[in-house]
Amino acid sequence: MTAPVLDKTDYDVLNVVALKKMVAAEVVAADTGTADVESVLARLEERGLIVVAAGAAFPTDDAEPALAAAAAHHYAAVREDAGLAPLVDRFETVNAQFLTTMSSWQQIDVGGRRVTNDHSDAEYDGKVIARLDKLVQRLGPLLDALAGHDPRFGAYPRRFAAALDGIDAGRHELVSAPTLDSVHNVWFEFHEDLLRTLGRARVE
Amino acid sequence: MAEVLAEGYNVFDTAKSPSGTIKYLSAPADVINLIKSGKLQEHILLVRGGTTTFLAPALSMGAIGVITMSGAPESHLGILSREFQTPCVMTAYLTDSDSRYVVGQTGDEHFEEIAKALDGRKVRLDCTDHEVGRVVADD
């Protein structure tokens, strides 16, 4: 017997759990705008799609297949949108540039050797931040097109803007900190979300 | 000198040289069970790829060391391991085997051979070289 396809509320909640890998209920509620997130999480746990441990929800091994099946159903129109394909292809190029830029934030080249960036060179850091800003701006058309299909994609530009504003205000940890809603975290979640929405596999 | 079991890309130079029993993680449930067991810090974690995104909770919960069998230091996992300062050897291969990972051309047997040889071994990571990360026998 095939399990019924997740409805959109359940999909949105499970999607956030799967994107964040380990997440508290309050964060899921804030991210999805779901009113009664506790009962959705309880339902997903009952279906064996999440487990709750250490005060956080984790996706189980069954979460990805369930999300994939539901995405095929909910995003059939997105996948058929011919206008989206060139924007998605462009994303792959921008993504490669993003990963390189993120590495150059963490490490600098000294005589051909990569060493940890101690962030003592404000000019160097400023250039990396400017490049990141430009790369985020390049996602604009793709994010707009996706938000036209599903308004939840509108959260990404808001989250990017909040992180970039914080960086401008001197909170440089918002570039790459894995425990904050940093540019790297938002980008990574968007990439995973995009692949799932389109039913594509990640390129190693 | 201690036996070098495997080598790969060193994600970042560090004097940290974590020691533990290698645990192969093949699915999200393995990560959850390991975190629940409270024994996360006894293990060096072995995963298949640099895009193995289910490893993130283990890093944030204090994993001591990571070995991957594919992927580049510029990948998501590489970025995370530098952020958490968790020593990480990527695209590791067995020093006593000729099998090497090639993007898009490597079959399951390559990964299975490495997992079989390393899972359960007591090792230490040597990440002092600026290019090569080493998995050294510590039993």
C-alpha cells in the first residue's frame, strides 16, 4: 500500500525539518507560519517521518522519499514552467561561484597555501562580502519566479536581506555561521529546497 | 611510524588530531541513533559524500572528526567542518588499494571497500599537512 501524499501543510513542515536537519518546533512555526505546528509534528512523527530527540525534530530515512513524492504532486506546474529552466541552469554556475567565495571567506591564500582567514584584513573581507552580496542578488529572478508558484519562496529574499543587513552592520558571523540564519545556511537550504521542488539530484 | 590506512584532501590545517573508532553512517537514522547514544565523541565519522547533508546535526552536536569518500573541500560539508573546526579528510582512499574516486564514474564497490576496511577501526586523523589528510591506525 502506498502512503497518501503529504498535503501542503504537512509538506511545508516536513520540508523545513528536512532542510534544517535538526530543528525546534518554534523555528518550524516561525519559518512556515503554520498555526498549530505541534499537531503537524505529532502527525508526522506518527507516520514515521520525523523523530523528536534532544528537544528537536529530525527527519527519518522515510522523510526524503515522502517529500519527493509530494513535491512531484505539488510542484508539477513548476516543473513544467519553461521560463524557469534557464534560471535554474544559471543557478548551478552561481552556486559554484558561491562555494568558492565562501571558502575564500574562511581561508586566504598565502604563498599558494590555504590558511585560516583571521579577518584582520578589512579590505579583503569587504571584497568577499561584496562578492557574496552580488551572488545573492543574482538569485533574484529565480526566487521571484518560484515565489510566483508558491509564496513560501518569498521567505528566502527576506532571510538573505536580513543576513546581509546584519553583515553590513558589522555582524560578520552572519556570513557563514552554521548555527545562525547566515548567508551560507540560507543559501544551502534554498539549494536543497530547489532540487527537491524540481525533482533533481544533487551534483557531487 | 604508525600505519596510514587512508589519505584524502585535508579540508583545513589543524594541530587537532582526534582519535576514535570509525563509525560508518549511511543514512539519517544512523546519525540520529549516534546522537541519541551519547557516544558521538567516541567516533570518527565516515560518510560517502561531501554532499552528505544529514551529517550537519552531528557536527553541531560536537563530532570530533570526519572522513568522506567523495566530495571537495569547497563543498557544503567542507565549509561546515571549517566553521565547526572539526578535522575532516575528504575523498579518502585506502592506501593499500588502487581504487580511486572519480566524479560520475565510481561504482558502489569503491565505497563499500572503504567502509568495510575502515568501519570499526581505531584511528587518529592527521590534518597537519596543507594538502593531504591522513587516517592513521591507532589500535
